[in-house]
Amino acid sequence: HLMKLWLIYIKNIKLVKERRIMRENLAFFKIRFNEAIQYKVSAISGIITQLAWGAMYIMLYSTFMQNSNSTGMTVSQMSTYIWLQQAFIILLNMWRIDDDILEDIKTGNVSMHLVKPIDIYNMWYARILGKKIAMTLLRAIPIIVITIIPIWGEYGLICQTNPLILLLAIISTMLS
């Protein structure tokens, strides 16, 4: 009987610790998300840049597709792929490291984080995730809204008309 009580006690301690860790990581996520969401000028310049690059890619690939016989995609499918790539490029941005983390490493302030009773990897992960999601939302929503406008013709973003496929695409994007 004492063994069962001891196991329940240990299990409760682990749950409390896991909740504390989740609250800490959520706090780091919120802080970084709120910091990144404030840079509206950066978001506007990023939107303009992504629209320009997307248009250049579409022109380039359209030229290749016109001069080739063996393409597996239509121009509208290729355009949709490129616009989605441009909208979510921040999530794929692996070469960009958080400046605060680099500064902590250069100055030696990592040691201050190591002394705290938190997992430094989870803290950095939550901070980077918060920043990337904020930057993605600031860029992806306007790019999708702009490129879905019918004036683009076959060079615009084509929305899926089947609700099930659209739902699966959204779930797949969120999970990736």
C-alpha cells in the first residue's frame, strides 16, 4: 500500500514539474512573439520582397515551362506552389539564428542561463518558435490575401475548392 502511495506521489511531482516547464516555455514564446509582432515596417518590407521574388520566380519558371514539353505541373499549380513557398519562407529559414542567442554565446551570458533552473534548449526553442510564428503570420496572411485576388489570373494563388482537401492542406502546413 505504501508503494502505491509513493508511486502516486512521484507521479504528481513529475506532473507539477512538467506543468511548470510548459508555463515557462509558453512565457518565453509569448515574450518573443510579442517582440516580433511589433516590427511592422520589417513585415511590410518582407511582404514586398517576397512578392517581388515570387513574381520573378513565376516569370522564370513560366518561361522554362513554355519552352519545355515535359512539365508535370500547370502554370497555375506552379504559381500556387511558389506563392505558398514565399508566404511561409520564414519557417524554412534555417540559416537565420536568433541574434540574442548569438549575443549570449559571444558574451558568455549563456552561463547565466545555465545556472537558472530551466532547460536552456527548451527556452531557446520556445523563443525561436515564437519569433518565427509571429514573423510568418505578419507575412503569410497578407501575401496569401494579395495573391488570391483574381487579377493575377493563372499566376495567382489558386484556392482548393474541395473543403476536405483544403482542411488537410491546412493541417499539413500547420504540422510541418
